[in-house]
Amino acid sequence: MREMAGPDRGPWAVFLVFLRLGLTSFGGPVAHIGYFRDEFVTRRQWLSERSYADLVALCQFLPGPASSQVGIALGLSRAGYGGALAAWAGFTLPSAIALTLFAIGIATHAEAIPPGVLQGLKIAAVAVVAQAVWGMARSLCPDTARVTMMAAATCCVLLLPSAWVQVGVIAAAAAIGLVALPAREAAHQDALPITVGRRAGVLALGLFAALLIGLPMLSALFPTQTMAMVDAFYRAGALVFGGGHVVLPLLQSAVVPNGWVASDSFLAGYGAAQAVPGPLFTFAAFLGASTNDAPSGWLGAFICLLAIFAPSFLLVVGALPFWERLRRNTRTQTALAGINAAVVGLLLAALYDPVWTSAIHGPADFGLALLALVALLFWKLPPWLVVTASGLAGWAASALL
């Protein structure tokens, strides 16, 4: 790894670099990865082009938010564990604070927000999720077998709406992929320029698994809302393959049926999350601040934010020492192809329920959603602009009617 002489090696320096990115990185995880490449490969030369590509491949392979995991790994490479935490905090805090303020504003001044604005944000969410389904289906379901797996996953989670059913669908897709899909050869990649000891990796992976198994047990033994929220958000962060949008069905099945957050608020917050920079997983801060019972507000946002990102830290640290061997395992790659097809099915199910069913109530709603989708897919407008315009259009429509 090439290193530059200069003051940008401590955690505080890493935090400032990522804070600027967190304030300006609009456009979703793919755009974030492009911003990171420009900043850390081209401009600062923290690592080589091939090393960066290999790091991105690792984070796309792992469950969780790929762009945030790339940031965590970059911070780890620059300033150790403190750098990893600093990179995450700088990239995450701007959008998390904005969404928490939005949630508190809805809760305390809902009457001051025109109802049409919230409806416009919900309609924008329809377009954003539809765009994600379309793009992911084109790349992750290129053949008949994977399209069939996608459709089967959609039907399963619609007929049996449960977070555990979604987990079962993902596991089944991995097994079916091993049997039904052709073996995939993994291309050669440069070794990653980050050294994490195998002992640290094993400890991190062990803690990741212990929390994934133990939190549901603790939630059953201590049936408080706080423990249930930590369990639900940790599980969402640990089991989401395919990027930020795919977290939607897991979170919806956890927070809405349990009565923690109303369905309308859920979708309004999801729409607002498209209009802020940084990772989409900060939607967890909005949900934590919006809960109908304690903890809520800033404390609820903090708890849910830590819970949903904790798996990313543990997986990045745990996977790095073993990535080279895992990357070249053809069976692992084939299972992941099946998982990715099921992930598209989960997101397609979420597009129907709750996104479509809660937002589209008539021809005007459908027309606005169609315009927003065209703006995203064909006019190539940035999501924050489309979301803002949808909110204003919803406000204008409500004022006219």
C-alpha cells in the first residue's frame, strides 16, 4: 500500500476526511464507492486501484451496507481500530442527525407539516425502491433459474410475512444455489493492504455469531422494547445482502407489526432518507427516534444506529484475515449467487407491501410515482432532488384539493 507523508493518519484526521464525505456523498452506495475511490485512491493514494477493487469486492460479498464497510476498512487501514470508528462516525453522523431531527419534528410538530408533503415522500419511496429492484434484477437475476428463485422468494415472504421467514428464504436460496446454479470461478484479486490478526478475526466472528444467536434469547428472557429493538436492528444489519434498500423489508417486518412505528411514518422516513447524504442504513436512526414508546428521540436513535452497524464492524474485522481463501472458493461464490437472487425477491415483496399498498391510493398517486421513476431511471436526476420534488408536488396537490 502506498502511504502519503502528512498529518492524515490519526483517528481525528480520518474523522474529518469522512465527515466531509458524509456531508456531500449523495446518490446511494454505488455513488459512495465512487466518491471513496476518487478521494482515497486518486487524490490521497491511501491504497492502489487493485487493492481498492479487492476491498470493495469483500464488502459487497459481506452482508450489510457495502459503502459503510468500505469506509470502516479504509479507516482501519489508516489508523487502526480508532480509525475504523472515526471513519464510520464521520460518514454516518450527518445523515443520522438529520433523520433524527426529522423524526422528532414529525412527532412534536406533525400538525405543522402539510399532510401532502408526507404523502409525496411516501410516493417517492415507491419510485426509489422500484429503481433498486429494476437495477438489482438486471445484474443479479440474469438467467431463468435466478429469476425463478427471485419470484419464489417474493411469494414466500408475501404469504408468510415474518422476519424469520426472510432469514429462512435467504438460507434456502444459498442451498438451492449450490445445487441448481453452475459453479462460478473467482477472478484473481490483489491481497488487501490491511493486516488484521487471525486471532482478532476469530474473536470478531465469534462475537458476531454469539450476538446473532444470543440476542433473540435475551429478548425472550428480558421482554423489554429496548432489548427487542437491539435484537431486531442487529439482525437486520447482520442478514441484509445487496445494499441499503434491502434493509427495508427486514426493518418493516420488525417495527411496524410490533407497533413501534406507524406505517405512514415508516414510509415518510424512508422517503426522507433518500434526500440526505451518507449511508441509507441511517434510516435506523429515524426509526429509533420515532418509536411510540421508550426509548425514543435521541436515545432511541443512538441505540438503533449502533445495533444496525455493529455487525458491519465485526464482519469487516472478522473477514479480513480469511478473505483470500474465501474469495477463491467457487462453492461460496455459487451460494452467494443464489442469495443475491433471493434478495431481489425480498425487495420486490417490499415494493408491493408496504411501499405500494401504503402510498398509492389513486390515479394521481400513481402518476406522481411514475414521473418520479422516470426521473430516476431515464432523466438520471439525483434521488435527493426527486424526493424533494415529490414532497413539494404532494404539498401542492393537497393544497389544490
